Amino acid sequence: MLRAGAHVLGAPAFFPVGRSNFKRIRASGAFYVDHTRFLEVWERVGEDGYTTLLRPPRFGKTLMLDMMAAYYDAGVGADEHDRLFHGLYIGENPTSGARAHHVLRLNLAPSASVGASFDMQAFLDDAVDDALVDFVERYNLAVQRERPFEMRDIKRVVGAVGRAGGRVMVLIDEYDRVANELMVKDKDAYARSVMGVSGEEASSPLRSLLTTFKMAQDRAPVTLLMTGLTPIVLADVSAYNVARNLTLREEFGDFFGFTSGDIERGLTTAGHGSGDIAAALAVMRKWYNGYLFPGASQRVFNPQISLHFMDLFTSSARVKEATLRGVIAPDDLVSRNLRVTESMLSVLATSRAGAGPLAKLLGGDATYTLEGRVVDEFRFSDLMRWNLEGVESESEDKFCSYLYYHGALTFAEKPGMLPPDKLSIPNELVRREFWDALPKRLRDAVLKTLDAAFAAGPQASAELWEDIFSALNERSAAGIADTSRVDEHAFRGMLLWMTGNEAVSVQTEVAAPRQSSEGAGTGRVDLVVEHVKSPTRFVIELKRVKGSGPKALAGAVERAAEQVADYDLSAVPKAAHVTHDVRLAVVLADDDVVVRVVGDEE
């Protein structure tokens, strides 16, 4: 729902890209999607307690908290409150909590990069001091600041509100932002800053902060809502077990993201006609849509990235013309400052626990079925075990759940009453981010050589394919000290990066009858690779050997060649334009790759 009234001449752009100040957005008449019914629902389940709500990056969490601060703030006058919420759901259906709280805002997003030398204690001290100074001044509290405020002063300030008969609402934004960066850059710093010592509530800076808010409840009625990305830090900061996690509850499914109706109304108000809007939506559905949360009535678009495109479509004649002609450039589709996922995607992209799920998600299946539900609690140590232990369904479920929280996966269908849940990649932008997780050198080497292999068709040499497999084998082993762990299961996942070329399709573990009496029955082809313009299909059997001795390699090549030659490929569906099958036997060694072209047939 749009705000009633016209955009104010001379105000910031109509589409508020990167802006999260609710009062300014409303005052300027900028585009605003009404999610204020969230307050009514949240008050029923969490207004008198401590709650957490997680959503992917760029999904409007900060704006939601700023709207909440304006609604609940006892310091906002009645007239201003009415102007801010006029025409919105909550303005027409006010709750008892309106203008009834002293609101304490705490934003834990760092202003500079986070590294091994990052001082979490100093960072939190500064954030607390800034928040309490603003809080005391705004509500004119009788609290002296003889030195910078510290965590221990939270109880003193809350007590001042309680003695006056007031209520405190604490809104913490990006509670795990720093922690997520430390996970990637320095796990020891993460342990010091977040995990602390099991059973000791004040043994890390973040534990101390959350424990202090928990203990402040005896000074005044305190309501707390905390937003972030994943439940990992909640699990590692076990001192904060009083918070209810609302993330997967169905009643909150419709309060983040844009619907196609929201986008149509925004573009209409910006002056675009129906034909232009249809062209814009066609692009946006491919690149930004597809997110489905539990209980949601429909799939939604990533809001911040959608705003970026809507603003360009409105302000740039070049971008609009390219959109209408269907030749929009990828660089116009997303700003580098508006990436969907966080940096850990580049680490998890090559995790052994991820090889199986990624093979299905990036291959022909396009979905991954969990053993159970999306996991609502797991620890940082669970992530580390994926690179050290065998692949288990529990590890794969946590891997996929982690990507779900980061917005790299979403529900493939509405969750049923019973498990399992099914997940899928939401859109083209996220699919490209999986590909972008690989270094440019590797992407270029693989794609250029792959093009050459398809151009050569049945005459493609074993050496061409060895170049492709060697580049991928080197990358798949790069983050694992024990390269014997890079088995054919993990390598199949790596080969799916070939789909960075949109013309290439890769299927894994494809069922195929065996022709020989010894191998009677149905087997599974490791990889089937096709190109939309090539008449050649490559059918690949993979083997992994430990060590690289001549006898071991020769024996593995013979076994792979016999196995791939035994498949009855006439029973394996192929695209109508494919006329040739080329069978390849591929053997992976610790420091070598051997490819044999077994034969080609029409």
C-alpha cells in the first residue's frame, strides 16, 4: 500500500534505495510498502517478552525497526503520530502499545571492516554509549553521565524509566553482523567475541551485552526485538535462551519483501505505463523474485535490490530502453553494494557437505529435499565440522538451512504440516552469486575451455577435458588440507560451476540401464553435459584414486571406461538437437587428472 499524497518536489528520489528512516520516507512521500500489520501480530506473541526475527540481507529489517520505533515511542506527539501512520493499516487499526514505550535503539552494524584485530568489547561499548546518550537525552531522564556509558549502565538507565512507571522497548538491529564476518575471517576472534565459555554468561562481550538486557527486566518492564540473519550466534550465545525465535512462524510470513502488486503500484505512481511495467516486471521476476517464507501467501521480491532497479528504470533512459528491448546488462541489475548473500557463501560453495545439495540445486532437479525441516538452531562448530568429517544428512540439512537464512535458498513450495521441507535457489541473481563465488581465473579457464570442447564436438580431445577437470580439481582441494577428502561426490558438485555458462546444462547421477549381463540392471551416470547449440552430449564416469601411482591410475581408468561403455544411452533422455554421445572416463588423483575418450556414437 502506498502512502497517500504526492512525492514532495525537491525531496530525495521517490524510490528510497538504501534509506531506512521511516519518518523521512513518510514526510517526503517516497514509495513505502505497508507492512504495519506486523505490529498487531507481533504484539499478540511477543510484545511482553524477548523475541528474535531473522530475514535475509536487504529485506527491510532496519526500516521495520525504525517504523516500530516511531509507532511505540512515547515521545512522539499525537499529531505527528497520526500524520506518520495516516493511511497505513496500523493507523486505521491502532493497538494498545502505540506511544506507550521508551524506545532504546541499538544498531550493531560496524562502520568499518572487521578483521582479526577487531575489538568486540570496544565496539559494543561505543554502540551502547551512543544508544544510551540518545535515550537519556530524548526522554530527559535523571541519569548522570560522568564517563562514557558502559554495559552495566543499561540497568541503571532502565531503572530510571521503571521508577517513573514507564516501559522500555529495546530494538536491536543486525545483532549478528559482526559475528558473521568474524566467522569467515578469524574463527578464534569469533570464539573470543561471541562464544566465550560454556555456562559462563559474561564470558564474551556479546554474551555480556545480551545477559545485561536479560537482567534489566527486574528494573522495569522490558520488551525486546532483535533482528539478524541466522540463528548461529543465538545458539553460540547460549546465555540468551530467553528469546523466542519467530523466524519460521507462519503468522510472520507476509511482512517482508515486495509483491508484484506492490511493484506495479510503485511504478505506476512513478509515471510508467502498463507496457513499460510489464517489461520491468519480466526482468524483476527472473532476477529478484522467488522468496517464500513459512505462512506467506505468495512469493516475494528482494525489496532493496528491487528498489535499486526501479529507481534506475525510472531515472535512466538507457536502462529503461535496454529493459524494453530485452538487452539489460547484468551490471545494471544489481549494485555491488546490494549483494544478496554474505561472504561466507564463497567458503560454503566448496564445502563437502554442500556438494550433494548443490549438485541437485544447480543441476537438473533445481530443488533439494531435506531429511527434515529447515534447522532453527545450530552452532558455528557445526559449520566447521563439515570440512572435517564425513558427509551426513544432518550436515547437509544444516548447510542448506544456513543458505536459507542468508537468502541463497528459499522454500521450493509452501511447507507442509509434516517434514520434509524442499528448498530451491530463488532467482537468477542468487544462481549467479554461486558462480561468482569462484575466482575469475577459474571461471574464465573453465568456460573458455568448455566452449572449445563443445565446438569440437566428437573430435574434442582428452586434453581439452583434462584442462577443465584439472582446474576444478585444483579448486575443490584448495581449502582442504587432506586432499583425499575430495572424492567424486564433492567433485560432481564442483563441475556444476560449468552452468555459469547459461547455455550449458549439467545433470548428475542420471539413471541408465546397463547392457552387459554382468552389470544387468540400472546404474547411474555420474554426469551428463549438454549445450543448447551443440549436437554433442558428453557422458562422464568419474573415479577417485588415492595417490597417483601408474598402476592405480591405469586400473581406475580401465574401470571407468568399462563402466561408461556399459550404459545404454538410448534410454537416457536428451535434447532434440543432440545427435552424438561422447563417453568419457575421468579419474581424479591427488595431483593429477586423467581423461580417456571411450568413444562416440550417433
